[in-house]
Amino acid sequence: MGSGIVLAGGRAVRLGGDKAGALLAGRPLVEHVVEAIRAARLEPVVVAKADTPLPPLDCATVIEPDLPRHPLCGVLAGLRATAAPAAVVCPVDMPLVTGELLRWLFDLPDPLAVVGVQPLLGRYSGDLIPALVELLALEPPMREVAARLRARIVAEAELERFGDPARLLLNVNTAAELARAEG
């Protein structure tokens, strides 16, 4: 079985500091992503900073180092915590992603495959850990990480078979975006 890593270690300043616990349809955002990972037949692992508020979860959680505050820190903590040769990574603020899309990403043969408009969403091979460690020291934008590692960039058009890409990839960072996700 493979793994699905939920990145929940962001500061969530624009959403009041508790993004993972923000309620959508009566359930915390993190539960929506964990459910999608399970629907993909993957084992969920939630990765967060020690000070990240998390609701009670019925899956593995991993505490990533406090510094640096960079998404690669969570990706690396998640990859190291799983015995799987690869994992799909999804940020906690993408609660409308589907299991079908996550499974498709996981099954791609590429060591690194990321969604172009949302480069935190993608498939990461455990073999990339040394290269990711080197890049983390530079703290580059995730698009640069993808470029340096010659990632397969998944185009929005490829995602249309899973539904409306704008809906699937809706990123909840503000109260207005949370309200949009409710709609």
C-alpha cells in the first residue's frame, strides 16, 4: 500500500490560524483530505508543526521540524515517516480533491509529478529524499523545486476527467474561499 501525505504545517494566518480544523460541511478540512486519501486506497499521514492545532485524527501524524517553514520540510518528514517507495502529497487546504485524482497521481511512473497550478499536489518518490534535502537548504518556491528536479508537470486539461479542475484544486486560505468551498 502507498501513502498519502497531508501537509498541515502552514501558519494559516489568513484563516485565523487553524486551517486544519476549519469546518467545511461540518467537518474539519483535514478530514476531507484524509478521506480522499483513503478513497485512493492509500494510507494517510498528516504532517504538521508542533504548534499546529489539529483536531483528533484517526490516522498517523508526524511532527515536522519547526524550522525551516517551507513545504519541503513537511514533504520530507512525511516521506521519511512512511515505508512506501512513493507518496502522494496534498496540502490540507485542498478539501475538494478526490480519491480518484489522488490515486491517478500516485500511479504515475514519474519520480516527481506535480500539478502545474498547485505544485504542492503531486507524487513524490522516496528516492528523491537526498535531492529534496539539498533543495530545502535553499528554500526555493515549489515551482522551482519542480523545475530543478525535472518533474512531470500535470496540466489542468489532464485533470478534467476527474471533474472541474477549478473545483478540485480549490485552495482554502481565507474565510471567503471557505465559503466558496461550501457552495
